[in-house]
Amino acid sequence: MNYIKDQKDLVGKIVLLRLDLNVPIKNGKITDETRISKILPVFKHLFEKKTKIIVISHLGRPKGERNADLTLKPICESLKKKLNKKVKLITENIFELNKSNLFVNSEDEILFLENIRFYKEEEKNDNNFSKHLASLGDIFVNDAFSCSHRAHSSVCAITKFLPSFAGLQLETEINALKRVTSEIKKPITCIIGGSKISSKISVIKNLIPKFDNIIFVGGMANNVLKYNGHSIGISIQEDDSETIIEDIFKLSKKHSCSIIFPEDVIVGKNLEGDAKIKELNEISNDDLILDIGPKTIKKIIDIIESSRTILWNGPAGYFENPHFAKGSFEIGKKIAEKNKLNEIFSVAGGGDTVALLNDIGIFNSFNFVSTAGGAFLEYLEGKELPGIKALN
Ligand code: 3PG
Ligand code: MG
């Protein structure tokens, strides 16, 4: 892998910089800026080398359509403030851009392309689209470890058309995760929650042989509850996951890995509403499961107590509403407490998990916090991520 930090003679070059600025946004306001703050070093480095920069990022999952709610405008504004530089959002159709109509104003140093997932070609890892993107710059830098598990045009195929380098944050994340996986101490517990069920559920099978306990919380747990015959009301779930879950239980027996899932839950009628504790047999058809219940919290706390390593991706509930935050808060507080006593090694990852740790004020109580969620889990699986492979 070639690293941007080792490159000389970059003066005047146009760098296509892939970042993951997929930050949580509520009512047009960014609720957690960690992913933006973490990538400032690569800008500093590129300014010192006197390059020009075209930022490429995505936000959410617009599925190839323009969507005003998923504009990168607020992120562009935030970046402008943090860098104290002019950052120009380019909203024109990418296919109408070419090298000669960019950076026409000599003061322009940073151009920021509108959400790359507004183009259906992005998620198809499309050669023509990537080639066109590549034609806008001189070199490519991937500083988006957290979307390097996606074989998408601006992460993978683009590397076929330009000299390509690893960014500073990507390097930091990989080095930290390498250290974590080589020095890991048993018993190892992995807590998996959040709402992106489809990306994660298939990863779990490969994690089972490596871990002693896998705890399902959040949206991830709903499918297990359903598999076990419980009603989950109108809670989020992944269709057709029965076979995967069956495999998960079979494999866990074979490898003596305990699978833990909620014994009770907190439900609401909507995201904004009040909370009610329910046993699993009390969940009604119009209930939304939005947090784990007190018995489940107690069980998880006990498992954390007896673990030496904790890996955590994905909140236990909809913590954005304080009524549904207790599960995530109690898990976080317990890990932080054990960490302070030097009794466990703890690593957390993911956009929402990072926001949660900041909310509780325990970001610095973890040994390492990765900005990556899905990529973090796939890295733990031992897979070479497509975006990293493309750089090699
Ligand atoms: C993330 O938030 O994990 C990355 O930005 C990837 O997003 P995705 O799951 O929508 O591909
Ligand atoms: Mg995310």
C-alpha cells in the first residue's frame, strides 16, 4: 500500500480525496462531528504539500436519486469553519464537470462534490463513472476507512485510473485495529446493535469462532426475537434472515460461543413517544422495540464484568430519545468503569456508537474508538476490505 504521507512533489496536484462524512444529522443540524474532526490532519498535510483538493463523500442512502434531505451542504459548512478556508460545494451534475471547468478561480483550494450516492453508478462500482471521476484529478486518496467495506466507484474502481494512496486517518485506524486483533485477551465479548441489520448479520457467522460471547441488542436483536417465535410488533427487522440465524445458533454451539439476546425490552408507539417495559410475551402488534429492558441490562453488565476484551458496535436502542437511552448508557458506563480500573481492553466503532459515547461523555474511556461501524466488523472478521484491497 502506498501512503500519502510518504509522497513528495505534490505541489499543484489535484487530489481526489474520498472521505466518509456520513455524520448523524437531525433537522438539518449535525449531531456529532467526530468523523469530520478526525479527518482534519489529511487536509493539513495536503495544504502543506500545496495541493488542490476535491472532496468526495456520501451521506445516507439516497439510492442513486437526488434527495434534498441528504445534501452535503451542512457538512461542507462545518468543514469550512473547522479549516477556516473557502470550501465550495459543487452541485452541478458530475458528468458536466471536467478538469478545465474546475478551479477556474485561482483562490479555490477545496471543492466539495455533492453526495456521490446521488448517482446510481456509485454503488455499482461502475468503470465509466469512476473513470470520469478520476479524470477530474491527478491522484486519489482514500481516507475513508469506514466505507472501505463498500465496493463502490469512488472507493474501489476509481483506483484503476489514478495513482492511489492511503490517507492518514485510514492508516491510523488500520494500525490500531491490527494491534487490537493481535493482542486480544480472552474472554472476548462482542456487542452488536444498531439499525443496519443487513450489513452486519452476515458478518456474525465469521465472528463466532473468534469470540466467547456475542450480544445482540438494538435492531440486530429483533430478528433473533422473531426467530424465537416472539412478536416484534412494527420494529425494524431484516426479511428472510431465518437461515442466517439458524446458522448462527448452530455455529455458536460448535465453537462454544454464547449468543445473548434481550430477555425483556422497552417499547414505544413511535420514536418520539414514551417508554414502557415489556416482557417478550407482552409485545403487541403496534409496538416498536426501542431499547433493551432492565433484566437484559443486568445480564449484559454481568457479562462485561467477566470479560477481558469488549468490542462494541451499534447502540442498544434509540438513544436519541432519552426514554430509550438507558440500555446504551448502562452498557457504556459499565465498560468505561472497567476500563478505568484497567480490567478490560475496550474498542468501540460506528457513526452512531461514536455519537453515543460523546453523549455519555465516555469517548476517552475506551482504548480505541473507530469511526467505522460495518467496516470495523468486517475487519474483525479477518476479511480484506474491498477499498483496502484496491489500494494494494
Ligand atoms: C457508515 O456509516 O458506516 C459508512 O458511511 C457506510 O455507510 P453505508 O452502510 O450506508 O454504506
Ligand atoms: Mg453510519
